[in-house]
Amino acid sequence: MAVAIWITGLPGSGKSTVSEAFTRRHPAFITLRMDELRKVVTPQPTYSDAERDLLYRCLVYIAKTLTGLGHDVVIDATGNMRRWRELARELIPGFVEVYLRCSIQECQRREAARRQRHGAPKDIYEKGRKGWPVPGITVPYEEPLHPEVIIDTETTGVQEAVGIIEEAVRSRRAS
């Protein structure tokens, strides 16, 4: 069974770092990144609720289609509203939700120090303090209720996180 792993968490929690480390070990997995999708679908994003809803539904549809064709997928996206992740769970039989838990303070520190990657908006938390819709600052981040995996990225290293996700994928395939 093909699986779709949604790596969710606040901006700066380590989603891209963990997803990249995972796909280095498992190059057959296709990575879907919200930041890259947004550039194509909404080249001049407004970050409105309606736009986010459309983009996340599109992301779920792509993951559903790819897994339906037998491809394994990693979704690297904040997915701040639970309803989008639950839609993926409903539509994708091999769904695995991975929540990267990290304090907002640590996320802000990491985001301020990181180099620009994958088209993520630069200085996102600074923009949030100026009124931009930023999960955890000006719009909610709804923590998963029953994720298959919770990883505290302040205390768990990247390679250990990858190992935890690998175990969850093995378990999902066996069920």
C-alpha cells in the first residue's frame, strides 16, 4: 500500500529538514511542498482563508492521486487547520500524520536563522507581528488530535526523527 506522510507543525518546527532527511533515505518518496505549490497556483498569494483552503484541498488531491497510482508521498506543509489533514486521512488509505512539536519561541529563533529554502516566505514571524496571517501568531495552528507520530524537535535529532517516521510507515503498511 502506498503511503502519504503529512509532516505538520509550526513554521520553523523542522518540517523541511525532516522531510529532506527522510527522502534522502527513501528517494522513491515524492515530496509535495506547499510553498512550491503556492508559487504555481497563486503566484501573487494573498494568504486569505479561501486561498489557503483551495491550496490545501489541491495538495490533498495531488497526494490522493499519487498514492492511488502506487507512489509514496511526503507532504511538507504546515496545514494549520485540522480539517485539511483530516480530509487527507479520510481520502488516503495509507495516511500517516507526523506532528513536529516545537515551541513558538524555538520556531521563531530557527526561522530567523535559517537560509531561504523552498520558497517559504522570508521573515514569516516578523511579518506575523506586523499583521500577516501566520500560523501560531495571527491565525491558529490546530494541533493534531490523534497523529500517528508526535516528535518533539527541540529534544529529538533529525536522524532519530526519521527513524521514528520509518517505524510508523512500516506499521501503517502492515495494517
